[in-house]
Amino acid sequence: MIHTDAAVVTSFDEPPHFLPFDLPEPKDGEVVVDVLAAGLHPRVRSGASGAHYTSTGALPLIPGVDGVGRRADGALVYFAVDDTRHGTMAAKAVIDQRRTIALPDGADAVRIAAAMNPAMSSWVALRRRVAWTPGASVLVLGATGNAGAMAVQVAKLLGAGEVVAAGRDRGRLALVGEAGADRTIALDDASADAELADAARDVDVVLDYLWGAPTERAIRAVLTARTDRSRPLDWVEIGSVAGPDIALPSAALRSAHLRLIGSGQGSIGPREYLAELPSLVDAIGEGRISVQTRTARLADVESVWSEPEAPGIRTVLVP
Ligand SMILES: NC(=O)c1ccc[n+]([C@@H]2O[C@H](COP(=O)([O-])OP(=O)(O)OC[C@H]3O[C@@H](n4cnc5c(N)ncnc54)[C@H](OP(=O)(O)O)[C@@H]3O)[C@@H](O)[C@H]2O)c1
């Protein structure tokens, strides 16, 4: 057994507690790392509450899907885990070397741990889920969160033409505009549908972090305004902060070339994710994707868990 201190979920109705935990011994291809930083992403919260679609219901569990750690030989690595019980929010983690990439000496562990999950959402969606053509125009629906704001920059980095950013937090939307969006649409405005129709009528790709009612309205607004309805539109479902379901009129699929797809664990395989990690680490390390972080001590996980998140700032737990 590997003894460690960890954030431990003992009930899906409570925040994790800081407790000792025994990890299984590493198997072939696995090593133990000292964890330096692990991001508190929405995905981590949904796993810890038993609500994520990969959840098995088994407890106790250590939450956390990725992090930065140091191997016994001193190497700094970014690692992702695919184990619903033994996550990354611990002083030590047992990691599969195949799900690891080496980081350069001096890499900023907190920054990498904060940015990889939100940035990867758009990076893999554009590189693995759509037939991406440089110059394509993109609508980011829900551009005010960490992942949505990064999606605007990622789309530009990957060669997008016009990028339209839509969200409800006007302060954050203004920052997203300064960070590279060509046009911003405030979704809380009475004229939002008309503005979306005007700005996004001919986009090629939608990166959708919202779902629920705002997506129902946006699909209607964009499709009915399309200049050429036979022009393909890849609508990529990535997040669901505004609701888990939508009602989709059948006519939406008949009357326009709408290709409704999703991007996430499952629709993209582990190999595909891993293949994208090195270039994404480079982009984050080189500062081409902005990230704001706040660090908190792993030992304080229980209180940190219940604190409200500051918009656009990713909390990172540090053992
Ligand atoms: N599939 C993937 O690969 C993948 C990867 C990473 C993340 N995700 C998902 O992407 C989503 C966003 O992640 P994140 O890291 O960006 O989270 P985040 O930083 O917490 O951002 C969520 C944002 O959603 C906004 N929001 C909440 N309800 C809204 C509503 N009804 N209308 C408009 N905006 C609303 C919030 O802004 P205000 O409340 O300030 O308006 C907040 O800024 C989550 O669902 C996450 O699970 C998916």
C-alpha cells in the first residue's frame, strides 16, 4: 500500500475531507508521483458528487482528474487519471506512465494544472471532432467561464477566422473581447437572439458550453438566419452549465445542414487525448492561452470546496 494524505469523498452529499488514504501498489507501467498541483474543475466536482456519467457509485474516492507531479527521478510531469476512485487530489498519486507527458524544467505546475482541462475541451473538439479548416468561423456559446474564454483563444490559435463569443456575464464578456473575440453577444439582453442571428448566422462551428434553454434559443436563431442552409454547421456539445437537456424541433435537422455532435471522455478516446497533450502543454507554457489561478492548500479542501468560485479563475489545490 502507498500511504498518502488526500481529499477523500466518503459521502456524495458532503465535500471531501482531508484524510489519510492507502493507495494500491503501482502495477506494471505505473509509478508513484508527488503531486504538486491539481485543478478543481467542474468535472472534478461532478465526479465527487457521483453525478458524472463515468461515476460508478463506489466510495470512498479521491477526486481529481489530472495534475502535475514529480516522479522519483525528479522529472516533472503532467498526468491524467482514468480511475474513478483514485484521483489526483492527494499528496501522492499512482499514475499510468502512458497518460503522462514530461514537462520542461521550470514549468509552472499550477498554471498547467489549472489550464489543461478547460483548454483541452475546445482544443480536442476542433482538432478531433470536426473537419477543421483554417479560416472557419466559430461561435463560442458560454464564453465567460474558464473553458469558454480559452475556447476563443484556442480557436484563434488553430487558425479560426471570425470568432463570436456569447455569454451572460457582461464583465467577463468584455475581457473575452479584449482577449481576441471578434464580436461579443450578451445573452441576458432582450435582443440577444437577433444579435446572435446577425453575428453567427454563417458560422461553421459552434462550441457549446451551455446547453439547456440558451442552446434551444441559439439553435433556432442561428439556423433560421443562415444565408445558405445547406452549408454544414458542426454544433459541438461540450458543457451543460445551463441545463442537461434540450428540446430540439425535428425541423431543425431537416431544414439546415446541422450536425449535432459532442466532445468529451468517450466520444474521444484516450489515445486521441494523449496525442493532443504535448502541443497543448506548449501553447499553455508559452502563454498563448490565458489562465488565471488561485491556489489553496489540499489540507483545506473541505472549506475550499464550499467557497463560491470567482468567475474565470481556476482553483488549484497544492499539497
Ligand atoms: N467535454 C469536455 O471535454 C469538457 C472539458 C472541460 C469542461 N467541460 C465542461 O464545460 C463547462 C464549463 O467548464 P468551465 O471549466 O469553463 O467552468 P467554469 O469556469 O465554472 O465556467 C462556467 C461558466 O458558465 C457560466 N454559466 C453558468 N450558467 C450559465 C447560464 N445559464 N447561461 C450562461 N452562462 C452560464 C458561468 O458564468 P456566469 O454565472 O458568471 O454567467 C461560468 O462562467 C462545464 O460544464 C464543464 O463540465 C467539458
